[in-house]
Amino acid sequence: MSASQKRSNFALLALALSAFAIGTTEFISVGLLPLIAEDLGISVSTAGLTVSLYALGVMVGAPVLTSVSANVPRKSLLLWIMVVFIIGNLIAATASTVGVLLAARVVSALAHGVFMAIGATIAADLVPENKRASAIAMMFTGLTVATVTGVPFGTFLGQQFGWRFAFMAIVVLGVAALIGNALLVPSDLKKAARTTLRDQVKLVTNGRLLLVFAITALGYGGTFVVFTYLSPLLQQVTGFAAGTVTIILFGYGIAIAAGNTIGGKLANRNPIRALFYMFLIQAVILLILSFTAPFKIAGLITILLMGLFAFMNVPGLQVYVVMLAERYVPSAVDTASAINIAAFNAGIAIGAVLGGSVADSIGLIHTPWIGAVMVFVAVLLSAWSRSLEQGTERKASAVVRKSATT
């Protein structure tokens, strides 16, 4: 392995470490919802706002703040991001009311949005073009490892010492990530292209990119109709004890980690083709969960399969957006990445709010098939995008053949 490859791997490790801290704080509320609700005297669906408002904070903050901070050197921006992240979680750890807690979640979310946007493009720039999806998958491994260890361990800490202690543990993770960025990320990172207002307008009016943003929101977000309320579902519908739920969340996280790695490899060559099949299978799994959730063994198997496909689409979606942005608006790749991060979190917010509404009105057991409907719409949109991509390839081939004969 060359020295350049080693430096790239260390930089990717630092990005993954930061993503681990950020991923832990994003999803920690899923395991802590019953504890937060009981301690603050609110309903579980109100506590669910710690998930949906966080997602909305990322959704708004990612494209706006990424665009505003385009001239800031990327390493300096990474360090400031982690400082804001640490402050947000300190406020959350000391919050005595739901209002303060929600405000703290939004502060952390702003840091999250910018990090995920520039982190994905930095990861893609560190490696050859044919390794981009795998590099992004390595960065997002931090998120998946967070669901494997961070979320279950945070849930365990919350159950043993209170939910505030879990947020203090995240502060420690944030400090470690800050140090990792300072030591391992190179200072001579490629500068972000200056994005003009005209370029931003091009991004949000380009039909191909808008289609992928919609696929991201619906395909990724559909799982969160169920996942946001997974702890209550496992306890109230499937009948598992609270301690067992922590173990199940650990297994769910392992499934996510495996799926993310597989997804990165599958998406390297033809991301939209891989995404079509990923979403189709996930829609079927969610539909099946509607019938298996009341049964411990069958429900557990289905939930683990849901975890396997939950993050499998992330590398493909992100690399496909970068690919399209480079084709149509090359000066706004970072902003396109940020908008897609916003789309991920729009999906989380929609899924969390929809799941809460379903849980309050017709019951937790109905969240899986509602999520399946969302994902199936993404299947249809993926088929459309795949068809458009094939048309583009045919036109390019025709141009090449024509030039070869003249």
C-alpha cells in the first residue's frame, strides 16, 4: 500500500469516527423514547419529535449552511462542525424541559447536515473514481457502527443511569471525533467550488436531480415509519422485555453494517440499477413485517432483514447524486450532496411523523405496511430514473458511433 493510499485511509477513518459520533446522536432517541417520555412527562409520540425535528434541522441546515460555508477551508469547517456538535449535545444532556431538549437537537442537527454533505464529497475525492461508492460507504460505516454499538450501548446507559447520561457519553464521542479530524484529515483538501445562486437554482430545477432527491426521501424514509418506533413496537406488539430490546437493536445494527458494505460494492458500477432492486426487496420485507411483528421469532427475523436493507441504499444514492451533479451542474457538487443529505432527513422526518400519527391513531402494528407504501413509490421512481439513464447512455453511444464514422 502506497503512502498516498495510507493517508487516504486515515482520512476516511477520521470521517468514519465523526460519522459514528453523529450517527449515535441522530438515532439515540430511538432507544431512549420511552425513558425521555416518562422523565419529562410527555407522550411517546411527542418524544418522537426528538427524531423528526432533528431530521428537519439537518434537512434545512445541510444545503443552506453548506452553500454559505463554501469558502471555508474544508478541514477548518470539519473542526468547527464538531465544536457545534459537542455544544448541542451538552445542552441536550442538561435539558430539563422538552423545549430545551428539542432546541439542542436542532443545534446538533445543523452540524450533522454540513458534515454529511462535505464528508461524502471529501471521501469521494480521496479515492479513484471507480472506488467512490466504496469510499462513501466507508465513511457511512461510522453511521452503521453507531447503530451496531452506539445506539444499543447508549440505550443501555440510558436504562441504567438515565437518558441524560447517554447524551454525555455522546459528548465524549464528539471530543474524540474532533481530535481525530485534527490529527488525521489532511489540510490540503481539494477546495469546494464556489456555488453561485444560478447554480443552486439549476440544482433544484433539474428534473433528473429532483427525481433522485425524491427517491432518497421516500426510499430511505419509508423504513423510519417503523424504525423510529421500533422499541415500543418490540415491547408492546412483539412482547420483548426492555433489556432484550437492547440486544435486538445490537443485532439490527450489525445487519445495517453488513447491508451498508454490500450496498457500496453493488453500487460502484451501476448505482441506479442496484437501488431499484434494493428498494423493491425492502418494500416486500416491510409488508411482510406487518404480518410477522406479533410473533417473536418470525418478527425478529423480518426486523433483521429490514435492518440489512435499511442503509444498503445510502452509498448508491449519494454517489448517484454526485455523478448527476458532475454531469449537469459540476460547480455545485457539494451543494447537490447537501441537498441529498437534506432529502435523507426529509425522509426521516416524514417517516417519524407518519409513524407517530399511525401509532396514535390505528396502532404500532400498522407502521410497517405504511412504510412499505413509501418505499414502493421509490421503487417506481427508481425504475423511471433507470429508464432515463439508459436513454442517456444510448444517446451517448449514438454520438460516439456517429463521430467514429465521420
